[in-house]
Amino acid sequence: MSNDYIPPFTMTEEITNLTIEIGQYVGMIATYELLHPNPVLRRENRIRSIHSSLAIEQNTLSLQQVTDVIEGKRVLGPPQDICEVKNAYEVYEKAAAFDPYSIQDLLTAHKMMMTGLVKEAGCFRSGNVGVFAGTQLVHAGTPARYVPELILQLFTWMKHSNYHPLIKSCIFHYEFEYIHPFADGNGRTGRLWQSVILQKWQPFFAWLPIETLVHENQEAYYHALQMANNDGESTVFVEFMLQMIRDALKELAESQNEQQKKSNVGIHVSVNVGKNVGINEQKVLLLLQQDGRLTIKVLAETLAITPRQVERIIAKLKKQGLLIRHGASKGGYWQVNLPDK
């Protein structure tokens, strides 16, 4: 088989539009997260993700029971289900350290996920497998002897592909499930690895509960997989997963907007800048203090003002010595230079 394997996929107008729409949500959410970090919400969403991903695989524990297991409380439930939760929490907590292009990291993640549950945890399967709906075979996994080679080809393609990370992660998810490289745990590992890929693009995907929407649309999820199998390419599955990502981001953005309205105070500013600096100037300083590489466009969208207004604000702050530019317009960054209190 060729090492230049390219997964069958067709770019569609729907995929292009979804990618653009998701990008708009990502910009708003990433900026909000810089200003309003919420560790409690992040932890709650991670637990929701773990519960949903395992529920798809028939884990019987409720969300509250999953929470109790993670918090070290005693839970009455099947030992295997409890083990699944403990394993999943451990691997999700360490997911940010994984290299999405490392097969060894994938095997490590699978070992963490499936230790105590299957004999071949952390190893590609030695035998052939099939996916069944009741007694009906709906998909036969790739013959075991081809699995290592196909996974290598998939990772090589992913590393060198120029597709947007959103699209690339969805194609990977489908191809991974099609190969079905492990004796068990393919679904939960595939969903985890898509999250790992997306985290390297935008860190907040580490706790975005995409799996919750997949669980709520589980029948459609499996239908999209089957449709892609029938089509011989991943396109329909990519469209479905992008819709799930879009919906998860939309839900989060709407929640952030509600929190902002309830606060009724806009962006809280705690920088010492003196009386000659207005509220928008203070907001710009706080945003750039969090991330000096934010663009004029992002600043304008975040503050609901025009790019020209942002340019004037930056010029004023620079003249006052509160902003210092390092590097060129592309690739450079702003340093916030606040006076001592």
C-alpha cells in the first residue's frame, strides 16, 4: 500500500459554510475565555463529555454517579462501568500533553482508557473484529494484519494535510472508526483523539462537550458513519460532526452572552491606568494584557466597535506609553506597560 494514501473526501459548500461559522464562534469564545476563565465550568463540561462518551458505549452510570466516581466518592454500580469512568477521567486530564500526530501517544491513550477492561489495552488488535447491530454485521474492521500500516498512513496524511484542523479532525475520526484498530474502545478513543487534534488548534476544545451532543444524537451519529461507509468516503460524516461542533459552540456562546448580560457591567477592568484612560481603552489594555497577539479585527468584534476606533485607541495608548509594539505587524505582539500602583 502507498504511504501517500489520501482518505476519500469531497469538500462541499455545506462543509465550507460550517467551517466559517465555527470560526466565528471560536473567535468570540476564545476571547471571552481569556477575560472570564471559569475552572468550575470547565471541569463540569469535561465530566459531561466523559459521561456522554461512555454512555454511547453502554456505560450505565448517571451523570451524578460519574461525578461522584471522579470525586472519589463511593458509588454503587457495575465495577466495569466505574473502572471506565476512572480510566477516562485520567486520560482526559492528560490529553493536552498528547501529540496528535504520535501513534505512540495514541497507544498510550488507549492503554490508559482500557486498562483493566481488555487484554490488549495499548496494543493494536491481533484478531479481526466486526461492528454489529444486534446480530447483523454492519461493518467489518480492517483485517488485523493491515492495521499498523493503515494507521501509519492515516497519521502521515494527517500530519502533512493542509485541510483546516476542523475538517482534518473529522476525517480522522471517520477513518479511525473505519479501520477499527483496537479490540475494544475504538469509539471512545476516536472521539478523544478528535478532541486532541482540536485542542492543538484551540485549547478550549479540551473541555467543550461535543460528546454530549453526539450522545443526544447517537442514532444520527451511527447513521452518518453508515452513510459514509456506503458512500466510500467520509464527506457525510464530516458534515455531521461539524454540525455537532457548531451546535456545541453555539450553545456555549449563547451561555456566555447571557452571563455577560446578567453581569450588566461589561468587561471588568482591574488595571491601574489613571483617569485619562476611558473604558474602551481599559478594555483594550486588558485584552492585550491577556493576549498581546490579538488582531485589530478581533479587538473590534469583542468590543463591538469599528476597527478604525480600535486603531485610534491603540495609537493613543501607544503615545501614552501604555502599549509597546514588538516586531512587525505580522508576527509581532503588543506589550502592556502599566504604571506601578
